[in-house]
Amino acid sequence: MPDDLTLPEPLPADPMALFQEWFREAAARRAQPNPDAMVVATTAGNGDPSARVVLCKRIDGVAGYVVFFTNYDSRKGRELTARPRAAAVFHWDALHRQVRVEGPVVRSPDAESDQYFASRSLDSRIAAWASAQSEPLASRDLLRQRVREIAARFNIAPDAKNGTVPRPPNWGGHRLWIDTIELWAEGANRVHDRAVWTRSLQRADDYSFAGAPWRSTRLNP
Ligand SMILES: Cc1cc2nc3c(=O)[nH]c(=O)nc-3n(C[C@H](O)[C@H](O)[C@H](O)COP(=O)(O)O)c2cc1C
């Protein structure tokens, strides 16, 4: 890998612009179907980690958080209610880059969840009601039956492409506020480049934190 793919020297005071630039480059490259995919790790009650892929639907580069949407009663949702911190990792293979973020998690304001839910396909909106995510399911037939019932409840004809389906009360966004972010870039001759930025976050209200200035440190790869 040429050295120009590595991190700037000196490191920028605020890492968010670089993170967003990498995110946009990953999307523009069209080298992977879901460049917005990130693995989110949460913690179970006994301290065990659990991880799964979700889609990062928004990065707020000014405030410094990422947003993903899910079922609040899912395993991750329950774990985040009990311990509202998460770690997430993006891997853009074709760009030879990785980004890790960590920090406290809050639920999105209803308006943010409503807006994103309304933008989803009809099938996705119906499925959000039908799937008791992470709960045992006796058969796929049962789930298909449930999809038909939900469609009927909202007066959606079997082959309809449009219709009004409200957001389920147990479905919505999470904002992962970043207090630690690490950018990793592959370097020539395996001399990779890696830096971490940290800041402290002070809770401001139900949805937001006030962030102290970032501190950056280059790390051995
Ligand atoms: C590419 C990809 C994208 C996914 N995006 C989401 C997502 O945005 N939200 C979500 O709840 N699950 C998403 N999933 C499913 C999750 O990985 C996971 O199976 C599900 O959320 C249940 O996880 P849990 O039981 O740990 O809560 C996605 C899976 C893949 C493979």
C-alpha cells in the first residue's frame, strides 16, 4: 500500500471530519454492498460481549455520534437498556481502512425514528411489526402469517407497493456518542498507521452530551 493512504501528520485535532470523509469514500467506491455496515458490540448482564452487524444510517460529525435503528426489545436493545455503552467497528476492505468507535448510547428522539421509519420500504415497515426480533420463532410459516396479519391490520392489500404503516413503539434509533475513535489505515510494507482520539462526554439532556476537546495519540499498529 502506498504511504499516502495513511493518516495525516500531524493528526487533526478533531477526527470526525476524517471519519466522515472515509465513510463517504467507502460509499463512493461501490466496492461492497453495504459500506455503511458496522459491527456493534454490547454487553450482557453477566459481562459477556455480544456483537452483530447493523447499518449506520447517519453520522453527526459536529456533535460526534453515529445512528443505527433496531428493535428496542431485541437482544442488543435489551443489553443497551441495561448497560448503555457500545463499541462499533467499520471495515472498508477495498480502502484498507478500519474505524472503531466507542461510547455511551441513547435512544433517538421520536422524530428521528419516525422520519427514518417512514423512509423505509413498505415490506420493511411491515416486517418491523411482524418480527419480535431475537425471540424464538416456531416456524417461518408463523412469521409469514404474522406479516399477512399486520398487513391486514393496516389495510395493506397483498401486492400493494404503498400504504400507511406507523412506527412500532418498540422500534427506533440509537445514537452512539463517540468518546473514543480509532482510525486504522494499511501502510506500505505492513507499516500500518493507527491513531486514537478520546474526549470526555458530559450528559446534557435525554439525547445529547457536551463533549470536551479531543486528545489524539498515535498507536503502534
Ligand atoms: C448487512 C446487515 C445489515 C443489518 N442491519 C441491521 C440493522 O440496521 N438493524 C438491525 O436491527 N439488524 C440489522 N441486521 C441484523 C443484525 O445483524 C442482527 O441479526 C439482529 O439485529 C438481531 O441482533 P440481536 O439479537 O443481537 O439484537 C443486519 C444484518 C446484516 C448482515
